[in-house]
Amino acid sequence: VYRGPELPGGVPGEVVARREAAVLVGTGDGSVWVGHLRLEREGAVKLPAAMALGELVASAPERSGYSEITYDRSDGVGVVSFDFYNGAMSTEQCRRLAAALRYAAAQDTRVLVVRGGEVFSNGIHLNVIEAARHPELESWMNINAINAVCREVIGCTGQLVVTSMGGNAGAGGVMMGLGADRVIVREGVVLNPHYRTMGLFGSEFWTYALPRRVGAEQASRLTQEALPIGAAEAVELGLADKMLVGSRLDFERRVLEYAERLAVDPGYDRLLAGRRAAREADERRKPLDAFRAEELAEMSRDMFDDQNGFGAARRAFVHKVKAEATPEHLAVHRELSGASSVSGTEASHM
């Protein structure tokens, strides 16, 4: 809920406007933006407010004053900030974020900062998928939309790119940040760089970005063991380049200062040329489209054929159903690896 502009005489509870997927609700003495809500009916799940209310708010006028995605620039640095509830990214949110990144990459700034919110990102939006008329199709659209976001990060070769992870991230949300030149995490952040607990192979170019940072062996271990990784360990493994201590606001300030220094670094031209050369060499060796095609071939079987229990895992997560036993696809891996348990907090969304 975000406090909106004053609306004299606004009827309490009346939806007076909408913006993106949020609705502006009158309070009598003003208004508030409501981003998500859950209808009071059996089986309802929390959804973006405009989606949950549907036709009830279809005729509400569009009004500025609220946005999950913003762009700011100063001293040679452009900052794309996004703040999605619980880090879940729907198809529409991904499309808007990809457009914002394309715009930012086309500007004459020297460094692009990709900054998440209270939760950096947990990947695709399981609640929106579960509520869709055709969940399998919505899953497919969502994974393709978030892939487009990841490709904008990886493919930005006109600027150096810095990922600012001030909050937790999971699955595709982790992979989304790995295409940057520098990944900076805040102390206390937990990363879950895996998909197994949701019965998915995963996409978001993880088969390219993750081994490139940590090596093939570590990439296999991280995705198969499905264990949470703390900020310090992320730096040690190479998932992140630097850990900063402090509040989220202090963290964001320090990341921006770092990006501003990077923009005027005497070695900037060499660093940017290195980014371009590495991307070109990687593309010649194996195009990003090939990584995408291979990942989506597996994901199509996960989403449409349900080969690893994605449907049941998604429903259980969305409806808060407690697990009664270890899922078969996880139990088999544990038996082979000798692992007895998976500890820590799992990702909220994939």
C-alpha cells in the first residue's frame, strides 16, 4: 500500500484510478495505492490488485503517481529500479522491465545499475500463473518474458552493468543479476540459485551465466543441491563480486557511489572493451539463442508435460500446503548424493 495524492471528497473504499496493476483507493481524506490484494472467496490467492478485481476496475481511469519501475540518471550512471511484491515477476511486469532496460541501455550513460527492491527477485509469478485460465500457457509466457529481461542485462555492451542486490533472490531472480559486470550484495542477503524444489529445470540463461561465474562443477552443485547461499559465501563462490554492510538505503547509496567511480575510472574504456570482446567471443562459441532453446526445451516438458511435478509444487506453494514427504525428484537426488536434508529458507517464487 502506497500513499497517493490527495483526493478531496474521495469515497472511502472506492477505486478512483488505476496504474499498471495497482489501484488507487479513496480514503475520505485522500487515497492510497493498493498493489496486491486477495478477494474474500474460497481458494482465492493474492494477486496484483487490478488483476484480482478484473472487470470491476476495467473502466477506472489511468493516473500517474505509482510505478514499480523507475529510471534515474546522474553523473554518467543510469539506474533502473524495480520493486515487485515478494520479488515475483509476472509476464506483464517482465515486459515492462525489459522495456525499461532497453531504454536505459540506449542512453549516453557509462554505467547501468540494475537495482531491486526489498526482495531483489524470485523469478516468475507463481500466484498469477496459478490463477490463470491456462496455467501452463501462462507459465510459458512468463518464462519467455523474464528471459527477455535477462537478455537485456547480458546483452548490454554499450555500458558497464552493475547489479545491486539489496534483498534476497531466488531461482531466475538470481540468474537475472548474473549477466552484469559486477554483482554487489548486501550483508544478510540469501540467494537460492536453483529450481529443483519447484520441479523445474530453469531458464533465464542460467546454463550460460552461472557456469561463466562459478565454473561448471560449482554450477551443477548449486543447482542440484538446492541449498541457500549467504552473501559472504556468494562472494567466495564468485556468484557476487562484493558484499557491503549496512541498511538497504545505505547499501543503495554505496552501490551508486561505486557506479559513479566506475564511470570515471581511468580504465573504463578497457573494461568496456573487455565486456564487448567477451560477449562477442561467447556468442561465436555458442549463441545465447542456443542456450535459450536448450533450456526452454526442458522447461516445455516441465510446464506442459509436468515431468517433475511443477503443477503440484506450484499449487502447494501458492495455497500454503505443507509438504508431507520429500518430492520424488528431490528424494532421488538426495539418495544419490547422500544428503539427508535441505536446510534454510527456500525461494518464494521461481
